[in-house]
Amino acid sequence: MSFHSSIFNVFLFAVISTLFFSGAALSDSPNTSSMPQRQNTPDSLIQPNIQTLRGKLIYEDIPPVMSLRAYRREKFFLISNSGSTHHLVLRPSKAVDYKQLQSFHNQQVEITALYVQGTRPSAEIACPVDSDGQCLPQGEGYQVLSIKASPMP
């Protein structure tokens, strides 16, 4: 593969990812896609301490295609029970692993979690980029420290 071909592939991935992300952000209808839409989370929910959150846990496998969601590895979501619907990205931890989170799919849960910010890859890899040409961060979300089934609200 030539250098120009590699550059073109990175550019193409960035354009497709940007279009995918823009389309997801513009969708107001909850039924337009089977994938939960990533929404801005209120600052009150993003705190550097351990929090208790309640809602419905959703697991969705990531299709084997280049996408922003695949790049960010977003498989687990919590649809909060607050007045407005928020889809929070959940991350496994040493205390609650991938299989445990997956076992609570489509159930009402109560979790304790720590919000972690995403990090940008350090190596030069093919990645979607922001307006400054930097790779978008990966790994942002709520790292689940404990989980239990919760009664319906």
C-alpha cells in the first residue's frame, strides 16, 4: 500500500466518521436507529467522584465496520430514569467485567460508577479527527464499580 493510499484511507475514514457522528447527533427521534444516540451529559452528572446511577442497561455489539462508535468502543449504555432521557456510556472495570455488564442487558439496574475522561491515542493510527486534526479521544464514560438489579421505577 502506498503512502498516498494510506493518507486517502485515513481521510476517507475521518469523513465517514464525521458524517456518521453528525447524523447521530442530528437525530431527535428515539426510534430512528436501534443504536442509542450519544447525547451531551449535563455537567452535574460528570463529576470526578463515585456516583450512584439508575436506569436501563443496554448492550449492543459493534458491527465490524469503521465507525465512530467502533473507534470509541461504545457497547454499553445506561438510559437514565431522570426526566429527560440520557444515554450514558458505561465501561467495564476490574470489579465489574464485560460479561457481568452483558448479563444485565435490557434490565433496570443501579450502579456505582466513576466518570473517566477519554484519552487520545499516542501512536499514529488511523482515527477520526477533530477540527484541530487531532485524534478523537477514546474510553470516555462511566467505569462501573458495582451493579445490581433495580426494581422498575
